[in-house]
Amino acid sequence: MEKKSGSGLARIINALGWSMAGLAATFRHEKAFQQEVVLTLVLAPLALLLGKTGLEKALLLGPLLLVLIVEVVNSAIEAVVDRFGGAMHPLSGRAKDMGSAAVFLTFVNAAAVWTLVLFF
């Protein structure tokens, strides 16, 4: 089904609705995303408390949001791959592995930023 976006304010409102639907679907269907949201809810207040300047607070918060963003994209990739069949195919496995690797790298990034901001 094609979504009509309209123009101007209507397009923005429609896009916001579709974005919220996407976040809700990701939260409802993806256990990893649920866990990452909980982790973000725990670490975000710590980022605001531990960051000494606005820049440090932003640097600590940014990677947390990046983890969530990449998890949403990874979940979308997995949904599309799963949609086109359950038969094993090397490209399907590769796509899912690459999405997982992207999430892993955002965690590495988050750990590096937190370490550098808080300890160096």
C-alpha cells in the first residue's frame, strides 16, 4: 500500500506518524531494541550527571541514540530479508550479519566515547 505524504505541514505530520509507528513496531517486536531502550533510559541520566559541559553531555548521549538508530535500521533489514522467504541464502545471512555488525560497532563507539570523555 502506497502512503501519500501530501505537502507542507500535512507531510510532516504524516511522516511523524509513520516514524512513531516504526518505533512502536520495533519496540513491540524486537527484544534487542527493548533492551537497548532500557540501557539508554539508565545511561542517559548518568550522561547528564557525569558530563561536565554541554559538549560532554552531548558526546555521552549521542552514542546511546546512535545505538537505537542503528538497531531500528538493523531490524528493518531483518524484516525485509524475512519477508522474502525463510529459505537460507548466503546473501540473506550476509545482510543480517552486516546489520548485526553495524549494531556491534555502535556499541564499540559508545564504549570508546564514554571512556574518553569520562577518563581522559
